Amino acid sequence: MQKAIWITFGLSLVLVNVVAELVFYFSGQEIVMIFRVVLILGITMITAIFAGAFMLVGTMEGEKPLSGHVSDTLGSDRKIKPDLNSQADSINTPVANPQDNIDQGKS
């Protein structure tokens, strides 16, 4: 971002002064130095704003979504996949003996 701002500052410094000299040469109207400085700084500030905005957009595009890691995501990652192992485990799981619960309560 700093390179873009420095390049724009240099280009605007040269171009604003060239345009001001051309205006003076062809029309005889002089553009005062304070107006030239304001134009140069204005162009530089506008470039800084746009360069920062492009940098933020590029950073946001590079971020990875949190899909699958949070419970409130929207979209196709919210589809529930059937767990086939849970049904097979319930069939093969031995049933607890009710007598074991009674024996534990007495001790």
C-alpha cells in the first residue's frame, strides 16, 4: 500500500505541475502554488483511501469460512449426515441387567 501511495504522490506532483504550466502557456492564467499543493495532497489521500479499501477487500476474500466449526452456519454445510454406525452399535450393545441397578442401590 505504501508503494502505491508514494507512486501516486510522485505522479501527481509531476502531472499537476505539468498541467499548471500548460495552462499558463496556452491561456496565460497562472495556477497558484497553494492550489497545486492541495490538488497533489487530495489526489494522494484519495489514492490512500482506495488502496486501503482494496487491501481490506483482498484480506476478507482470503479469510477461510468457519463452516463446520460453529453451530450457526448457514448453507449446505448444515445438512445432517445419517450416522449408519449408531444403528449398528445399538443392535450389538448388550442390554444392562435390571438386577444390577437394584444391587447398586442397596450398597
